[in-house]
Amino acid sequence: MAVTTRLTWLQKKILQNHFGDKKFSLLYKASVHGSSTKDLLNRCCNQGPIVTVIYGENVVSGVYVEDNYREETTVSIIIFVLGETEISECKISECKAESYGLFVNHHNNEEYRINLQSGRVLIPPKIAKSLELPPGHQCSFQECEVFRCEDSVDERKIQGLTQLRGHLLLAMRNYKPYGDLVNQVKILLLGPIGAGKSSFFNSVKSVFQGYVSHQALIGNDTTGTSKNYRVYSMKDRSNGDSLPLVLCDSMGLGEDEEGLCMEDILSIIKGHISDRYQFNSMNPITSSHVKYIEYPQLKDRIHCVAFVFDINSIEHLSYEMVAKIKRIRREMIKCGMLHVVLLTHVDSMKLITRSDLMDIYSCVPVKLKIDAVHSNLGFPVSNILVVSNYSSEWELDAVKDILILSALRRMLWTADDFLEDFPLE
Ligand SMILES: Nc1nc2c(ncn2[C@@H]2O[C@H](COP(=O)(O)OP(=O)(O)OP(=O)(O)O)[C@@H](O)[C@H]2O)c(=O)[nH]1
Ligand SMILES: [Mg+2]
């Protein structure tokens, strides 16, 4: 059976981030591997940077050693105490691992000693004081674990990511809408003001053209919202062909009567509204408007709707906004419109680092947000996608691209399901 750590997800994350976005591999656990310091040293020496975690009754503390750790060699160590949300730390130089106790420095009377046999840790008074522990802190512990700390994003991983990005790009280039019913599927981006709709278009465009694009204006009037309806076709840099998908960027949904209104949403979905129509929250489009398409064809209508939300805003959506979204969703279901949810801004979530984006769906805070979208708004968990848009960066990043392309691929599949089921007569 695999040996597992006692650290909670949050504790591990705080430690990993604190020591430089590291990945931890558990090398030693006292309750499993025994309480002999010799055994511990055999397992943990020459492993590169290591972190030792001591589980006291009320305090989780430990030691981080950046240099390669070897018996009888001297290293600098960082002693830390893990708080609920942060870490306090203190450095001691010239420490040694000795067979009867770890990390001993005899020179300055700074004897930090982990004694596995007696299950006690001794912290020198000066250090205990700076870590706000009781003076002369000596406590018994219930468990001791040692982890190897590696860089989360190494060369091999980057190669793997670049390959995956290549596969996804190819799949997208070769994609053909279901039954060749249309040349391009139309995906509508719908969501609250500032959710990241225009940024998602910019991000998709960036991935396909090979450099970061800021074509769609972000928050472009005094109220910070774009009022134009835009239908964006994109080209693939590799062959200059148009992509088999079109992204439709709409005005944001606002509180009460503000923002995009229900009538206009339905008109967009049915294909009545053409590119560059300027919305007016109070006056939905009428058939006399020059941008109104009287008899829309299958190619004019929307084939997939993506509800876009800032992941950090989910629990803060107002009662009115939640009611509005639920109402729109009900209308969509009524008219057979398939939809997904796109959660943006995942990069600005607390504790989430770049390396988390590689396996974002297994991050606990992200899972909690997905559950919140499900329970607050009613969307099925399986339809909820997560991305980190290009917002202020100028360089492409394979990790972001993979999330963007994976989300897009799901939207295309959803559009196919819609087309397959569409009553052509
Ligand atoms: N960090 C981060 N910032 C983002 C992300 N997506 C969007 N932003 C930022 O959020 C702000 C709003 O983004 P927009 O793309 O204008 O949002 P929108 O949904 O188009 O807004 P409206 O058109 O006004 O309804 C901008 O400052 C973006 O740079 C993201 O994934 N991560
Ligand atoms: Mg916008």
C-alpha cells in the first residue's frame, strides 16, 4: 500500500509554495519506516533538497534543507513552523546530521535536534522565541515525515506539455463539424461583466496564431463593459486557413436590467443578430434593425453556449445575478441549446501556482469552486471547464495553451452533440 502523508492538501500547498513551487515526494515516514535515524539518513541523503515535517501535538514544524543532504556534512537549514495560512521560519547555518539526532549545530549552542527514538524535538531558545514558540521549546511528536523537493516544472515535463499542445492543435485543425452541416461552429460566450469573455477569445486567437493577441478590447467603456456583439473568425498560422470555429463575444450580463437582456440572448442564439450590432439593455433588437437577420440559417445560429465566470466570483454573485443565470439556463434547456461553463482567472486564485495549472482539476480549491458552481447555479460538474486566460502576458505558455485548447475541444464536442440532435426540417 502506498505510504501517504499526514499533511492536509492546504498544509502541503503552503509548504510547497513557500519553498519555491516545489513538488514533494514522500521518502520517509517514522510510523512506517521505523524510528532509526540511520534508516532515515539512508532514505533521505543524496536526494537533493529535502523537507522534514514534525507533527507535534499542537504544532506542525520542520526543517528545510536546500543543499544535497549527506551524513557528516555541514549544511544550512531553515527551521519553520507551519501556521494556518502562513509559515514562520528561521535559518541556522553549519548543521550536521548525526546518527543520534538530526541537524545538530554545536558551535553556537544552537542545538536543533530531532530525536526519532525518543520522539522529541529540541528547538534552541533563541529560535523558539523568533518562531513564537514557548522558550526552550522541547516537545514530543507523533510523526515525522521527510519529503524530497523537486522543481514542479522540469525539462521533461515541458517537453510532454509541448507534445500535448501539438496533439490538441492538430485535433482542432482537423476538426470538422458534425455531418458537415456547417463549415464553422459558432460558440457564444455569455457571462457577467468582466468575467473574461473577450479575454478568452484573445487567448484562443493567441494559441492559434503563435503569439499573444489583444485584439478584443478588454473592458472598453467607462462602465468597463463592451456593448458590441462581435463574431470572431480566426486563422490558423500553420496554413492560413480559417479555423472551423467562430467565437461570439457578447455584452456582459449585469445586475437587474443592466447588460445583455434575455430577448437579445435568444435572438443571438437563434441567429438573428449579426456581427457588430450594438446592444441596448433597454431596447432589444427588432426585425427592422439593419443588423437583424430575418431568416437565419443553421450556420447563423449558435451551436454551443459557454457561460463564462470569474472563478473567484462564484460565491459572490448577487441574488439577482444567480436568478438571471438560472433563468437563462432554463430558456436554453427549453430551446435545446447545449452549454458548458468556463471558469476563468484560475491563475489568480489564492495558493494556485503555475505548476498547479498542469493538473488543475485535482486542486482542492478548484474542485470546491466547481462544486459551488454546481450547487449555486445548477450546472452539471462534468460541463465545467477551467482556464487561465492571457491577460497581461506577452509570451505564450504551453501550460495555459493546454487548458485553453482542452476547453475549446469540449465546446466543439458539445456543438457536435447539438448539431447531431438538431431537427433539420
Ligand atoms: N488573471 C487573469 N485575468 C483575467 C483572466 N481573464 C480575464 N482577465 C482580466 O479580467 C478583466 C476583464 O476581462 P474581459 O475579458 O474584459 O471580461 P469580459 O467578460 O469580456 O467583460 P465585459 O465585456 O465587460 O462583459 C481584464 O482586466 C482581463 O485582463 C484570467 O483568466 N486571469
Ligand atoms: Mg468583453
